[in-house]
Amino acid sequence: MILTVAWIVPLVGAVALAAFPRWSEARARQWAAAVAALSLLALVVAWVGFDPAGPLFQHVDELRWVPSIGVAYRVGVDGIALAVATMSALVFVAAIVYPVNTLGQPRQYYAWMLFLQSVSLGVFLALDMLLFYVFFDLTLVGMFFLIGRWGHGTPQVSALKFFLYTFAGSLLLLLAIIGLYLSIEPHSFDMRVLIERQPLAGTGLYAGLVFLALMLGFAIKTPLVPLHTWLPQAHVDAPGPASAILAGVLLKMGTYGMIRLPFAMMQETFAEYSLVVGIVALVAILYGALVALGQSNLKRRIAYTSINHMGYTVLGIAVAAAMFSDNLAARQMALTGATVEMVAHGLITGALFLICGSFWQRTGEYELDHYGGLAHQAPLLTGFTVLAAFASLGMPGLAGFVAEFQVFAGTFAVYPWLAVLGVLGILITAALFLDMLRRLFFGRLPLHLGQFAELKRAEWGVLGVLSLGILVIGVYPRFLLTLIEASSVLLVGGR
Amino acid sequence: MPIGDLLPEIVLLVGAVIIVLFASFAPQERQAWAAGLALVALALAAGFSLLQWREPPALTFSGVWALDTAAVATKLLVLLAGAVAVLLSPDWMRSDRRHGEYYALCLFTLLGVIMMASAHDSMELVVGILLSSTASYPLVAYHRSFKPALEAGMKYFLIGALINSLLVVGVVLLFGLVGDTDYTRTAQVLATGGDPLALSVAVACIVLGLTFKLAAFPGHAWMPDVAQGAPAPVAALLTVASKIGAAVALARFVSLLPESQLWPVIVALIAVVTMTLGNLAALQQTDVRRLLGWSSVSQSGYALMAVVVIGREPQALPALLAFLAAYALGNLAAFAVVTHLRGRTALADYHGLGRTQPVVTAVLILALLSLVGIPPLVGFFGKFLLFKVTIAGGYGWLAVVAAINTVLSLFYYLRVIAVTMFKSKDGEVHVLGSWSWLALLVSAVLLLAASLGVEAGLALMEAIRFAG
């Protein structure tokens, strides 16, 4: 029940917002924040009640929905899903509480936010492929309206591009899901059955095509180079909190999907192609980092680092899938690292995009050259940005390091060359973040920034919570690793 | 002669005759009462059709008339579409002083469509198609002083005359080959072989002939004009009802053909061309009704996917009807919105509609998203079943083409949604009266109910099969 509560509560909250037209802006925001926090609380309860020694999927709910085609309402989590879902709920609470200009339509804005939270959590909690697809598609609808209505620049063009591009991916996903569904007798969308039976093992071309469609679908969402071109534009034109959700939550659906569907259900096929996937991930790592280095637009730069970071996650997944390597421990470590990377990236990039939102609210400008010397003017903003940037470039003691260390340690054992080349990505990321910090906060304060305001309480409160999360994971990752390892051991096959 | 087997059709016929008589004698201010009569006739016909559901699939009237679940499901869908269209009409037609016979023409059109779907004999099929065509030509051009309506009527008539004659040529050829027009006999003779060339020509002519009512390539060109120029309730009726009838008729016909024929490939090619053409043409439209017309063409292409695999996949027919039902609900709701907004048609007139007419806009958005196939709306399940049977039937490439087309279609549907939500409004929004509002709500409730009650609908669809 607890998982159902977690995704339904925000939906009810959204409906309530739509139904009460008289609520003021402050009231709508308080309501949305309370509802989002309640959903987070439900997931925390689920976390506490999760037994690391228990079966793969726990807290399972099942209800009849459309039995004649083998669809049912099935939710449940393993450690990976639970970790990502809880992180997502936290990012949503942060994004909702973060102050933003709602352009005179606060109720609609918060209703869409809650709707998006509901369906995003649904993606991570679903145990039925069709339900997964339903939620996966509905996130596009929610994001489309958030970008189109509250974005800046050319929001409608960006929203349309985002929807079309990612919808193309999700249709490939649908075809692949039908392919998986037809491969099993009796036809079923139950993920647990598919994971257990591995129906496509040894079917050659058919399995290859299904795998290709699945991976293309998720690669667009993740996004992997060269399917990333929707991302920078959507990010630049989206409002700050929506960007935080886009990077923090929506991108994770791509990599989470890779773990849940192709990785878990088609182990044999994935193993065959793991080197190819690993190379693509390496390209994404290096290309994302290099292009980010070349950006002079703050938001674009951070957007491209997302491509780089999601590349680490995919690299970890590819290594974990390399079944022929008998180095079980390394593969497990890579999968755990990939999941931690998802959680860490969600928190870090969520914080960075919220910070971008703060810059935009103050000046309406993302160009790095517009800024400089803000360290004295806004010390709190400087502090939080420095922390998030250092976490993002993989400084030990912060969340990003835990993730990247495990991914690279695992990769080194299986594909040493990929690891050697991939580490270059970290070097470039370090350069680009240091350069960004220098141009934003150091040097001389330009005249037009004389009125630049320090963070408000709501802003630094939110950033404080996210930064605390980054620190805790960096210093004491055990609580997170226990949860994730419980599942990665089972998935990789060590128990 | 088991007259009782034809009760729904007889009710429609009698209803239409009564309406004609009523309209001739009733004073001008009571012409709209004919709508009530039409609704009664539709309700009675639907009731009698429901009674036929339980019977095992059977043929009646010496085997020319099918009484199977496929025919009954088609009747119910078509009658439902007719009821929504009739409900939309009184407000729309209010300015026309003598319009009672309009409703009679609607009933005749529906009767023709039902005959198409139930025909188990090629002559019967021709009669059904001609009846629904002739009854709907005047409907399209009902606003005599409105130039686009006349143009649409003319196009509809000319294309209809051309393609229907092609159909008749095909039927005559088939008759010459088989020596009978009865489907059962046709199937038997064809199974034993025959002149392959003549048979191919006959089949090609009949399949192409059916594309007219289906609004599929090459007989599709009337659809956008009718959607734009005809009275909006008639557009709702013709985009939905005749497509359903023709799709079922086509499915019934091709399932007679032996495997040796190449028809699945031909139908698959028609499907590809139809959906691609419809979507590409819709991309450019700045007129919402025309856009809906082209989208309706592309939806015919999707429906044909199920026809392609009808011989290979037992679930293809239920999938076809499920898709058609989902399409009908989405399209009816969309046209109900257009009608309720007094047929406002330029995309620019929809700017900022969400601020002044939130409910109407919500219905429009739901309808369009259902037409794209965004889950959990009913359109998604329709499309999902189509994809499923197409892949299971070995036509994976066709499913991929359809998926690409779905992305294309999303673009123009979203354009409409985006202007209603993101643009600022200009000018006042005038709406029709309470009848159209009622029809709008009915169509929206039907759409939502079907989305929530998918399981019940699919369970019914499972029982659908052809007689004979």
C-alpha cells in the first residue's frame, strides 16, 4: 500500500489544486509542498521497511486492471528503484518549495508539478511494463506544459521539440515492450515473470531487434550521444525548478529503464552488446564533457555535464551486464556505482539547476560573461554553488565521488581501456566547473551587478537540504549502499 | 423471411420515412422536433441490435446478411456516432428554417453504413455503399449558400462516383469469375483456384473501391474538404460512421480471399501511404477542421494495419473494432468541441481558449491526446492492440512505420493544444446552445468512461468474430 500512497497522494493534490480556483499563490504553494513532502515521507517509510536480505521486489501491490491482455496494476520496488524514487521525491519537494515566478497562474503551475511528481514516481514504482509505459509517456505531457507555459526564450518550440523527440523514443520502447510481451506464454506484462524467465534468451535476431529498440528508446531519454540534441534547448528554456526535475528525475528514467528492462530481462543479449554500449557511454562521457567546456551559457554548460554524468551511469550498467566476465564483485560494484550515480546526479544537478533559476530570477541572463565577482556580494550562493560543483566533478567526501569511484573500479576490472579513457572525462569536468566558478564568483564585480541580491531563506533552505544529502552520501554512503547492493547482488546473480 | 433479423434496420428506415413526412407538414418552428424522432429511432435500433448480440454468428436472408458479433458491434458504434451527431445538430441547424429532412438523410446514411458492414454478398455491399453515399452527398452540401460546402459536396460526389464505379466493376468481375455474389460461395470457389489475373484485378478494384468510404488512399481526397466545409455535425458523422462501416466491410471481404493472393501486401502498402500522406498533409494545416479531416485519413491507415493481418491473427478483428471504437470516441469529442464553438475553424481562433473555456479546452485536449494514443486514454489501447496484432502477425515493419507516423501526428495535435493553452486570448468566444453542450459532455463522458472501463470493452471485443 505504501508505494501506491506515494504516487497517488500527489495526484490527488494536483486534482485538488485544479478544483479550488480561489486559492492564493501562497496557499497553493504550501499545499503543493505539503503534499509532495507527504509522498516523500511514504517513500522513506518504505525504505525503513525494506529488508535488504529479502526478495528482489518488496512492498508489492497487485490489482486487476485489464486481465484480458495481461495488464495489471502492479507496483513494487527493489533497492535500486527505491533509492531513485526517494531521491526523485526529494528533488520534487525541493523544486516545489523553490520560489519561482508563476506568471500569475500559481494553481496551474503547482498542479502540473504535482502531476509530474505523481507520474514520475509511478515510472520507478511500476512492476508492469504497460503501466511503466503509461507513466513514462505521461511524464512527457506534464513536462510539455511546464516548459511551454512557464519557460522563457522560445518555450513553445522547446516544449514541442522535447515532446516529439522523446515521444519518438517512447514509441520505440512501446514496440519493444510489445515484442517482449509476445515472447512469453501466456502473454504478460509482469516484469517479475519476464525477469525470472528471460524469454528472449537465444532467439538471435528477434532478441537483437527488441534490445535495439529498448536501448534506443532509453538512450534518447538518458540521453546518450548522438541522441542528446533535445536536451540543451529544453533545459535552457525551462523554468529553473522544471530543469531541476528534468535533469534530476526525468533523465534517470532512461538509465533506470535500462536496468529494469534490457539489463534484467535480456541478460544474455545485453552481455553480447555490452562492449558496444560501453563504448557509446564513453563517447557520451567525453563528448558531453568537451562540449560543456565550450559553453559560455551557464545553463547549457550544466545541461551538457548531465550528458557526461549519465554516461558514467550507462558505463556502469554496461560493465555490470558483461556476463562473460567471471568477476562478479566488479560487475556488482559497477551496478551499485551506476545507481549511486543516479541518486547523486539527481541531487547535485537538481541543486545546480535551482541555482541557475536563482540567477535567472535576479538578472534574466545565463551568459557567464555577464557575471563575475559575486563571492562578496552573495556568499551563500557562492558557497552552495561551489559545493555542488565540487560534488559534480567528483571531489572525495561528496556524493559524486562515491558513485564515480565504484563505476570506474568496476570498469577497470572488466574493460580496463574504457576506464582509462573515461577518467579523462572527470579531468575535463573538473576544468569546466572550476572555470565556471571563476567566471561567476571571482574577479571584479561588474557595475550592473551592484544590486545582485543574496539568496532568500526559502532558496538557501532548499539548497541546504540538497547539499546535506550530497554530504551525507559522500561521508556515510553505507545506508544507501546497503539498500542498493541488496538488489544489485540479486540482479547480477551473486546470490 | 425472418423479418425480425432486420429489426434495427427496419426501425431506421421507418424512422426516416416518418421524419420526411413530419418535416413536410410540420411548421417551421417545430422542424427541430425531427431530431427527437431521429434519436428515438436510433435508440430503438440500438436496443434491437443489442438483442442480436447473444445469438451465435449466423447468416440470414439466404446467406446475404450477416448477424454476427462484428456486425452488431459495428451497428452499435455507428448508431452511437449517429446519436452524437444528431444531438449536435438542432443548435447548428437553428438558422435553417426547413431542415427536418436533414435528420432523415442522417438516418439513411447510417442505414447504408450498417448495410455495408453486415453485407455478406457483394451486391448487398454495393447497395449499402451507394445508399450511404447518395444520402450523404446532400448532407455535405446542406448549406447551399456556403461556397466551401458546395465545393466539398462536389468533390465528395465526383470522387464517390468514380471510385464507386470502380467497385462495381470489381464486383461484376468477381461475379463473372465465381458465378455468384454470395460470400460463402465466393470463398469456396476461390479456394479451389481460378484465373489468378482476373481475380487479382477484381480484388484490386473492390479493395480500391472500399477506400472511398474508408477515406484511405486513393479515395481519401474528399475527407479534408468535407471536414472543413460540411456542417460540423455531418463532418462528425462522416469521419466516423462511414469509416467504421467500410473498415469492417473490407475486413469481411479480404478474409474470403485465399492465402495465395498478395492482398496483405497491397493493403499494407495502402496503409503506409494513407497514414503517411494523412499525417504529412495535416502538418501544414492552419485550419482545425481540415486538420481533423487529414488526421482522420491517417487514422484509416492505422485501421488498415489490422486488416492486413486479419487472416493470420485471430485477434486482429477485435483489435480492429477496438481501434475503431477508440477512434470514434476521440473524433466525436473533437468534432463536438468544434461544433459547440460554432464551427470556429482557423487555428488562430483557438488562441488562449483555455482561459475562457476551460472545460471545452479540456475535452479537446483529451480527445486529441486520445487520437495520438497517449495512455491511459482509450486511444492508447486501440493503438496498442493494433501494434500487437501487427507484430504478432509478422508485420513488424508496418508497426515501426505506424510508430513513426504517430510521432509525426503528435506534432500537429500538439500545435492545436499549444495554442489553446500557451497563447493569449483575443476576442470573445461564442458558443452554440445547450444541445451542443449536452452532446459535448456526452462525448467527453463516453471517452473517459471507455478509458476507465477498457477491461469491460476488451472483454466484449474478445467475442467479436465473423459469421461463415
